[in-house]
Amino acid sequence: MTAANNEANQFGHTSELTLTITPRSIAHQYFTAPFKVMSPFKAQNFLQIMVVKVSAGLMAGDSEIITITLAPGAKAEFLSQAFEKIHQMNDGGEAKREGHITVGDDATLYYAPLPVLPFADSAFRSSFVIDLESTTSRLFYSDVLACGRAARGEEFAYRLYESRLRIKRAGELIYVDNLHFAPAEDGTDMAGLTQYEGYSHLGTYLFVNLGLEEEELREWVGEQLEGVECLYGLTCFNEDAYCLKVLSLGSEPLVDLQNRIKAKLGRT
């Protein structure tokens, strides 16, 4: 990152967030700017935890390290304050994030932040590992990626969006998702055939160890998306483990589906 970028971005350094969640409270927390953790509140048996970032979004040179541990029996839902904005980055700059989440025995995690919004000429790399300690460790994870600021004509104008997610259960790797979108570099028509198929937003929803039946889940998803202009597919990738991918026009139907899924799963 150039000296000029350093002067313009006071958060152009490594930021850390470390949380340990027990069934009743946040047992340990450590964070550096721009992270801030609001006081959690209870929704039935879940701790709802709002992670706020007191900055305009991700800038060139930003690096985030996130470590979250759910102790046995803990139940937590993570919320974000706003869309994740990834700002324009000059001179080949980029931002990155590394995360490691551990979900203990008989613990439940809902990790469902608001959508990611990459600006034109932005570059972002993310790598997350989620360790489920056993078949009693439950997970709902969602990720919604926008094409960019469509109202400004910035559809797929970002330089790089790279996201790697790995999920392990009882030490066994059961899921890998490796997104690598570099529209300008690859010369790919991101809105075209075999890519976004004319849609603008991609939602990914993962369900692991939640006791769901495949046919029942397929039927339910079909009912929720009936009348919505979208393209979707559901895959069973392991025992009691499902991946739902949805392409839509706009973030609203994807965020709405995210909320409907959490309501269906409940917080007991």
C-alpha cells in the first residue's frame, strides 16, 4: 500500500476479533479497531451477538483475523450492523480476512451476516475454517455476495473476490467452497451463461447437523421461493449436511430467505 493510502486509511493494519461463547455469556472477548462487540442479548436460548465495525468498510491494506469459539452447549447467533462494503483499491491494493470458528459438542451457531458489497476496482481475499467438534455441533452459515453497486453501473466491476470456506466435522473435512472471481483479469462474462445466468446476487446457505430431512427441506425451500425471480439448487454433500445456492436479482430476497431459515430452525 502506498504512503498516500496509509494516510487516507487509519485502519490499514491488522485488526483482530477473538470471542469465546459459553451457554450464558461471552466468557472472553478481545478486539482491536475497527471491531466493536455490542452487549449481547438473549433470544430464547440463543445469545445474539452484534459485531460492529466503526469504519466505512474494508480498505486497501486492511487485514482481519477472526477467532470464535463456542463452548459445549453454547448457542449463538451472529449479526452484522450493515452491508460489508469493500471499497475501491488503487495501485493493486487488496484487503484480506482469515477466520477460524470452533463449535463445541451440543453447541449451535447461526453465522449469517448481511451481504457483501464489492465496489469497482476492489480486491478481497477471505479464508475461513469452521471446526465442528462432533455430530452434535450444529451450524447454519450463510453468505450473500452482491455484484457491486448496480445503481452506479458497477456490476461485476470489482478486481478480485476470493473466498475459501472449509468445514470439518469431528476432524473430517466435509465441505470446501472456493470462489475465485476476477472478472477483468479472466475476461469472464460474470452475468452470462454458466456464471450468474443474468442474475446479480449469489446466496449460499449451509445446514450441518440440524436434523433436517432432504425432501422436506427441498419442499420448504421451493415454497419460500415460489414467485421469486431466482435460480436455485440444493445439494446434500454429507450426512445431515446441505448446501443451498440461490441466484437472484437484488439482495432483498436473499436476506429475506436468510431470516426465514433462521425462523424455521428456531432458537430453542
